[in-house]
Amino acid sequence: MLACAAGSAGAEERTIRVGVYQNAPKIFIDADGRADGIMVDLLRKIAAAEHWQLAFVQCEWSACMEAVEQGNIDLLPDVAWSVERNRVLDFHNIPALHSWSQVYRHPRVPIASIMDLDGRKVAVMGDSIQQAYLDNFLLQFGVQAQLVSVSSIDAGFDLVNTRKADVVVASKYAGDIYANRHALVETPIAFLPVRLFYSAPKGRGGSTLAAIDRHLEAWQRSADSPYFAVLQQWQRKTLLARTPSWVRWTAGAIAAALAIALLLAFWLRRQVALKTRALVDSQQRLSTILDSVDSLIYIKDANYRYQYVNRAACEFYGTGCDQILGKSDDELFDPSTAAGIRSTDRTVIEQGTRIVAEEISSSTRADHPTFLSTKIPLCREDGSVYGLCGIATDISERKKDEESTRIAATVFQSQQGMFVTGPDRLMLDVNDAYAAMSGTPARALVGQPPPKVSLEAGGDDAWDKLWELVGTRGIWQGDVWTHDSKGTPYPAWLTITAVRDAEGRITNFVGTQADMTRQKMAQDEIMQLANFDALTGLPNRRLLLERLEHCLSVYNRSKQAVALLFLDLDNFKDLNDTRGHEVGDQLLKQVAQRLRDCIREGDTVARLGGDEFVILLEGIGETEQLAAAHAATVGWHIIEVIGKPFSIGGGSHHATCSIGAALRLDADTDSDELMKRGDLAMYEAKRDGRNTLRFFHDNMAFDVTYRIALEIELREALTRSEFMLHYQPQVDGSGKVTGVEALLRWNHSSRGVVGPAVFVPIAEASGLIVQLGGWVLRSACEQLAAWASVPALAHLTMAVNVSARQFRQQDFVAVTLATINASGARPDLLKLELTESLLIDNVEATIDKMQQLKQHGIGFALDDFGTGYSSLSYLKLLPLNQLKIDRSFVRDVLIDPNDASIARSIVALGQALGLEIIAEGVETEAQRAFLAEIGCDSCQGYLFGRPMEVAQFETTIPQAQPGG
């Protein structure tokens, strides 16, 4: 797999500019002016595999950092990761090397611990992680040392060599070489273990860093890889470089001492008892020191068996020392962990090299700790290796902290605005998104309180109240209004969280803020469309019903009658057909304005759709005579006003209207019944010759008789199984059938096939819709289960309409799940279509039922969206999968700008909420193209197939599929 990746990369040969600064042996320019070092050799190996051309650019450390940040070089090796650098640079994931910082001293400067640095001059690389860490490190110990910044490691060692500084700080790799060159001495002070990476300009080196990760991941798993070959090569070089000349003098001194020892053998015998006792004391002191160290310290022989372990090692293994000594790692670890340890041990024993590496214990403890292990060969006088000494420090928490810091840094620079304050509520840090929202640079916000927020537009500053709530509850979130630096207000969603220490004291406040301007505008636009007619600006059916319900509740207290006037323009269709919809729209707008002028301020004029208007008259008298007289006066006045000429389309047009009036004089008549009576009266006016007014009267009750008769036939039809389902395909953007909608038909014994528009309203009113809906759901699920065995149809989803009354049944969830289980259908292929009437009341119960079914995989679509009540505050809470654009908007979407605007708004809202969009009633290719252009690819309509019986569907649809 790696070979394939390398080969692919090689197809696109490119040149990579690599920064090089002096930090031997990891990276430096050698005497011949060539780039050299561990990191350079590793990069050359990777470049050879990836077919890169490397162009090395020599620079000092600070200049190299500036160049990579500005993109003047493509890659900078030997960079330690930090939060600050991660903001301006990109890093790969797998460390190339591990190192730590070591302190080196002049031979005449006694330094045994960190406390000895008090009052000393410490040379350290300027603008480095070492300098920042050491400054804080010394402060924690109360040590006052003078840090001397240098531009290179060599310069730091020169300062100590010339006594202009007392000690110098360097990475262990480079320090050992320079210490030998300048005759300096390594101190016991070591700190800041780091992981070293190759870095690239922010957002520009993704493919390069990914290639480096691929090779490092593969090579670090194999001891025979180019990675370990480079390390072994440089370990031999640095070992030779570190061998000081005084070793030979030391050896001579030892030989001389040995000769003297022979001469003084007799005297030594006399001292042996004292020396033995001193040796025992020394061993005890050494054992006490080693047992006080938290790191695991152990010694192994050449056969990789433990010869010594300290207290920390025994505690780690969870046993006594006698249970560890003499055993190998194969007896203490799982095979994978033991093999990894043996690989590095073998390198130390067989090659006599010192190794520093991370090791993970995968079975000794459940938390799989990670150790930074240093392994040193133990050599005899002839140079042969007889064992190794290992020091393993548990760095699990540090690695978790580093990872958490990296994740936090990434999250902090997200698209949402974020800020952090201290307990004094002054901002300590803000991210770029928050600075952009406020219109103020981040540095100018630091040290300032957050900008004013209010809980409503133009309200007072609410921060005091919010701080109090967060201090009490720990978190607050909600809608607020704030402003940018220019004073421009905008809505936002704000979350404030209190951060507490172990003792419960608040140490910080963390805030996230999202700009809700676009969502607020979309919500306002949809609210306008949901409550008002887009063409005339009049209230629509939903707002009319809301006001009517209010009037009826007022009547129950005041006994003031209410009247509805149903108005329909006569022969309006002829105008549309002869002069076009644009002229028809002009007439509707002028009619709407004239109707407004005919009513009182408290009355309502609404447009139901097409050329139908309804006038709601409130408080028109306590008796039938008074109410009827008032309604008749208003109605005949409207007929007179509408009869006056209209100036439209560049000419004059005469129109008439028919009005039906219905009075509400008792508490038993609800809003639905009142609407039906007004509608019946209006059609009575049509039948009586148009351009007239008719009141509802009991002689119109024959419609009720018809409804009762049809209800009886419905009940009989349920027992005789006269119902059947037709299936209409639903397609995606490529024309592929992805699902169907199950549509109910009544195969009446005498009337033939009856559509749902005739009998469903009666079923709703009588309560039969619950039983009828249960039959539809059961039949649809059984069909789904049957199609599961047909490869061409097994993927189809099934949309089933559920009435509001059926959904509100207490046992709806249980009945639905039982139906699915009994049929054997896949619940994730079932989609229940709900109407907007479910959002009128008890929304919480609706959401709860939907969520219960959602947990079983059942999907939900909101049917006929935009024609009824749409509470956007609840819409975002509903666990919907899909919005369905009503056919009334699709029909004229190409010729009616209002319908086109509504369609666009619905698609935008659905996309903002992460919902699928499907349009119904698509009959032409032009309609489908328009819907696809605005982002609605899924469609349903005659263009793709009429509703058909199952047999016809099963033979027609598979053949019509693209490629079928």
C-alpha cells in the first residue's frame, strides 16, 4: 500500500524548498557547505521514495521560522510542536524524533541541581520553546537566573567556554557534540521532553506532510527500515564525536592507580573491612536514591533478563522484585509489547548504542501507559556489552495533555466565535471568528469586557444578569442581540460556561457565539410567508383560522356574534385564460385593497387562494337580526365596490363577486363548521346567478345528509376491504426511482375508483380516519416486506400519509412498531408524512412520539409545507428528515414569481436545517430543471409516473430506471 502511495506521488515530480539552520547533529551545514544531519538524511530518504527534488535554503533559526510562516520555504525540519506554532504552521502527526533539553556547564562552575542555577548566567536559544519553558521552570523553583539569548547553539557554547555565561541549554542530540568540542560538562539537569516534526506553512503543505507521515508510520514499525538505519548511523557518529581525549588520560590514571594499589595491597587488606562496610553503606544509599525515583530503572543482562529493578518498576508490574529478577519481557508482557521492547534492546546490546524511544505497554495495565525509555549499553573494559541499563518515565499524562491541547487549539479556531475570560470577566483570548463578528482585532479585545448583549432588540445590557445565572447554574445559552464595532446590531446564539478548579472556584468563563443574522432573516421571511399571502399581503388561511378561534372564544364571554363572508370572483378563470396570470394577479391585488377599505379596523380580510377571499366580522351584535343586518350591509357594500371598473393591463375591466355569509350565534358552532357554512352559502350565491349575497340556512343541510350517507358507506367499505393502495414513484436528480408514496383509493362498488379528496375529509370528521390509516400503514408495510425479495425494488422507501388525528392517538407509537414487526418490513425504509396541523398544539408530545419512532429508524417528512401553520421555533426541534414542497407552489413556479420565491425560501430553510427537499406535482421538464437549479433534486409527479396499482408498478418502474 505504501509502495502504491509512493508511486502515485512520483508521478508528479516537484521541488521542495527546505530551510536549514545550525543545530547539529539533527540539522546543519557541513564544512563543504552541504545540508547534513539526522532530519536531513531522513528527509532525503523520503524524498527519494516520493521523487521530490530538495532545494536547501540556509538561514538562522529565527529567519527560518519567519520564512516558513510567510511561505518562502516549503518545509522546516526539527521543529518542536507548541500551541503558538500550531496557529501559524502545519505539522504532520507522527514525530520524527524525540529529544529533551540538557544543561551543560563550564568545568569550573559547580552545578549539581536546579537550585545551583540561582544567580548564574544561562545561555539559551532566543525565541525558542526552551527559553519560554525554562523561564517558567526557574520561576516555579524560585531560582533567579539571568537568561542570555543567543542566535545559535554554537554561540551559546562559545559564551560558556569564554566564561561570559556559566551554563548553556541545548537539545541532547546537539549538546553532546558541542560539549565535547568546547570541553564542557553535562549536568544532571534535564527537562522538557519534546517531539520533533517537519513543519510547513499553514494550509499549504498538506500533501507533503501526509507523505512524511506515511513513511514514518511504516518505517518506525520495522527495525530494518531506513529510519533506524539513519538513526544508527548518526548514533555511531555522535558517539565518536563525544569520546573526549581525556578518556585516554583517565585510562592511564587508572593504570597508575592500579600499580600503586599492588604496592599497597598489604595496607589495603587492613582497610578491607572498613571499605566493605563503606561499600554496603554506599549501595544502600544508592538503592534508597533509586527507589525514591518515580521512573522505572532496571538492568538487563546480555540475554535480556532482568538483573535489577527499582521500587517503581516493582509497583508497575504489581509484584515483588523476586518475581521479576531473572525473567525476560516475554514472561511479563504480551507478545506484541515484548517484541517491541526486544527490538530496541537488541539494538543497544548488539550495536552498543544508546537509544531513546517511546514504548507502550498494551497488557500490563488497562490504561496502556506510554513510557519515554532511555537505554544505555553496559560495557566491559574491552568494549564488549554485557547488559543494558534502562530508565523509563511514564509520559502518558503529558501526551494526553499535548493531544488535548492540540485538539483544544483546533476547536478554538472553529467557525463559531469563541472567547475566554478570567474570573474578573475581562477577555483573555478570542479566536478569529469572534474578532471578525465584533469587527475588532483580537489583540484589541484582550483585556476588555465582552461587547454589550441584550435579550431583545434594542434592550438593556444583560451581562450582569447572565453572569449571575452562569455563576449559579454553571452554564447559560440562548438568543441575544449584540453589535459590532460600528454599532450595527445583529442576532446571535450565545453560550457561556463557567470553568471551576478542584475547589469549586471559578477560574474562567468560556463563551461561544454564532451569528444568527442569516437564520433570523430566513425565519422572518418564512414567518411572513406562513402568515400572509405573498401576492396580496393579506392574512392567509392559517392566520385567519387563528383569529377566528380567538373571536369564537371571545364570543363565549361577550355573546357578540361573529360573521364570515366567503367571497369568490365571478368568471375569474376566464380573465386568467384570456389575458394571462399577470393581469389576473393585478386584479387580485386591487380587489384586496378595495376589501381592506370596506371593513373596520378590527375586522380581517384574508385570501384563501386563487380568487377566494374571506372577511371576518367581529362583534356585530348580540341578536341574529342585528348580526345579519350588519353582515348584509358590509356584503352588499363589497358587491357594489367590486362592481366598479378596475384599471388593469392597460385597460378597464369589470368584475363581479358572489358572497356567502355565515353567522355564529351559539357556542356549539366551531370554526370548521362556520367555514363550511360560509362556503356552502357562497356556492348557493353562485347557483343563484352570481353577483349576489346569500346567507347559510338549514335547507343547505342536504350536504350534511350526503356526508352521513357517505360515512355509512365508508364503514361498510372497511369491512368489505374495498380500499387499495396506488404507488407513485419518487426520483432523485438522475431520474432514479428511490421510493414511492402510498396513495389511498376507494374501489367503490357503484361509483368506481374514488379519490381521497372525496372521502378522507368525511373519514377525518367521523373518526374513521384512525381505522383507515391503520389499514394503510399495515398494507404499505406488507408491500415493503414483499419488495425486499425483489432486487430491483428492495431499496425503495415507502412514504405513508398519517393524519393528525391518527398520530395523536395515545397508542400510535406502539401500534406503528407492532405493525412493522408483524410485517417484517425494514423500518429504515418507512417514511411517515405529517401535515403542518400537528404543529398547532401539543408540539412537545408530537416531538416525543417522533423521537421514539426515530430511534427505530423510521423517517419523517413534513407534507404540503408552506400551505398551513409552520412554527419555525418548533420546526428546528422536530426530528424531520424531509420537507415536501406543496404542488400548489410547483404548479405555477415558472410563471408566478411569488411561487418561485416561496420555493426558493423553502429549499434554503431545509438546507439550513440539514433536511432533504422533495417537490410534489412536478409535471414538466421545465419545472424539474427549475427545482434542480434552486437545490431541489428529489421530485414526484406525473412527469415521472402517475399513481399506479402494484402490479403495474412492479412491471413498469424497473424498466424505466436509468441503465435499466
